[in-house]
Amino acid sequence: QVRLVESGGGLVQPGGSLRLSCAASGTIFSPNPMGWYRQAPEKQREFVALITSGGITNYTDSVKGRFTISRDNAKHTVYLQMNEMKPEDTATYYCSLDDMPRGLRFWGSGTLVTVSS
């Protein structure tokens, strides 16, 4: 089993920055793309960003140029640096890990991000 624990959420003013972290533990097989998703109140969960074990990244259009995903493979940790934040970024952010050899996806419990003045 794999456990994901997010941290770094909180309240930030529009235009501000936050950095989310997600640490994975347990039995982890490679390759294992890791990503971030978010869910705003009364909306469906949506994709934000993804990074492969080799460092290839992908972003949803609304965060391109503002958010940066990165990972530390030795620590099994993924980060999401969020800059120039907007009220519409307000959501609970969830970390994911895809265990490709076993065809499994694991989720964290989420961390709340609120962008408000």
C-alpha cells in the first residue's frame, strides 16, 4: 500500500504564492508519475499538473506559467509551486501517484488552498 500526505495549504491573497508538498511512503514501484488535482466546492475534481519519474511535466491550461510541479525521487516527494494565485485557484488540492507496474492510482487526503483578500 502507498500513503500520500500533502502539506502546505492555507490562505493566501490574490497574487501571492504557496508551495504544496506531497510525500509518498510504502511500497512504491517505478515508473510512478505523480500529480496534483483540485476540487472546488460543488465542482468536479480536475487535473492540475503531472510529472513523470523522468521529469516530464504537463499542466492544465489555466495554471501554465504560474504553477510549477517538481519532484524529488529519492524522497518520493512531489511539489507544486503556485505563483500569481487567483481566487479561482481556491480548492482542495489532492496529490496522486500512479503505480504503473501494478496499474494502481493512489490519492492523498487533500489540503485546502484559499485565495482571498
